[in-house]
Amino acid sequence: MKIFFLPLLALALPLAGFSQTAIVVKEVSANMSKGINTGVEAEIPATSIKDVERDWKRRLTTGSKAKLTETNGEIIVRGIDNKDISAKPFNLYSILNTNNDGVKLTVWVTNNDTVFFTSKSASLLVHDFATAEYFLATKTMYQKERDKLEKLKDDLEKSIKNQEKSNLKITDNKRAIARAQDDLMTNENDQKEASSAITLQQAELNKDRSGNPEIYKAAEKELKEMEDARKKLQDRNQGLHKKIDEWNKEVATEERNITTEKQSQAQTSAAIEKQKALISNLAAKLKSIK
């Protein structure tokens, strides 16, 4: 059985704001199914054990007909033929554990399940795999943060459009209020004129009460029509006042909405700047991992 390696990924100095940008493989003496034995270990930041386990098994079995076994969480591949690691076929044991920042991979290599050894190539295998997983996890994180940034930008644009709609509504309502106030002035003048005309007509009726019945009846009818016309003016006056109150209420509501949208825009803009800084750091991190 042969194991195929990915090209060695370049290391870089840690960047500010990140605990680690370089994968470090160290020799350890750790407990496994064959007791406490010498192996190599690497911490893989920002990864999930589910993804790492899937990719690790795929890495170990790629290009091989041999079957991988797993017992009590220990992943075992027997009879590996890779001269870079050992002149003789060997068995590889590995255990994955979660830690605070990601996943810890521990690997043991042995020719006979009794004596375990480490080699530069075995460390390189672990290093290459861990670095590739770290890069993929960071790239996924980078894309998620980019998506969050786009969502924030969309939210900001929607808020600005909502503010513009509120401004337009306020402008339209204020124009309507101004027109209604002009109508009220005209209406009130018309009511005064109507009231004066009614007073005169009532005086004429009082004079003609003992006169020609037909003339009196016609004058009385005319008075009734004048009173009806004034009532319509009064009803219209009340309707205009009601509309003005409604428009003013809408203006107050839209002004509150504008205040809310401005606060939202300030918060979203601040979040966008923070998100841009985070993405910039992740981009630098990705570049360093490459």
C-alpha cells in the first residue's frame, strides 16, 4: 500500500489577531491501543473533527486497495508500503481529538506493533495534511465572513431605501397638508359668506311671512338650500382637519422610522468596517498558510 502526499505547504510567521498560522508537528509519547508509545502530533486550528476525520481517512486510503479499520475511535491502516517513511511495510495508528481551537491529530508508526518510531517523512505526512485542513477551514471561514459582509451591505442598502421612502412620504404628506390648509382658509371664508347670506335670507323671510305664500315658500326653499350648502362646507372642513391630523400622524411615524433607520445604518456601517477588517485578516492568514 502506498500513501500519496500533497506538496509541502509553506510556513509563515504568526499574524496579529490569530493564535496560529503555522502547523507545528511535535514528537510525543502518548497512550493508544498498544500502550504508551512514541508518535507525532499536530494541532489543526479552526477545524471540526467530523471534517478532519473524513479527510484523514480519505488521505490514508487514496490510491490503495487496502481497507482502513477503526476500533474505539482509533484509525488503523496496516501494511503500508512507503519507502520514504520506512524501508519495510508498516502499520499506522491515529487518533483524533477535539480541543479548544480545533482538532488534535496524533499518529503512531510501527513495523511490528511493538516498536514505534518517528521519521521526518512521517512528520511531513502529518504536517501536510494538517496544513491543508487548516487552509481549507480558513478558506471556508473566509467565504462565510464574505457572505456576512454582503448580507450587512444588503441590510444597509435596504435601510437607506427605507429612509428614502420615509422622506418621500413625509414630503408628500407635508404638501398635502399645505394644500388642505389652503382649502381650509377658502372653506372658512365660504362658510362666513354662507352664514351672512343665510342671515339675510332669514331676515327676508321674516318680512315676507305675511305676504304672498308662493314667494314665501320659494324663499324658504332657498334658505334650506343655503343651509344645506353651509352644512356641506362644515362637513368638508371637519374632513380636512381629520385628514391633516392623519397626515401629521403619518409624518411623526415616518420621522421615528427615519431615526430608527439612521441608528440602524450607523450600527450596520460599524459592523461592516469590523467585518472588512476580519476578512482582511483572514485573507492575510490564507496567504500566509499557502
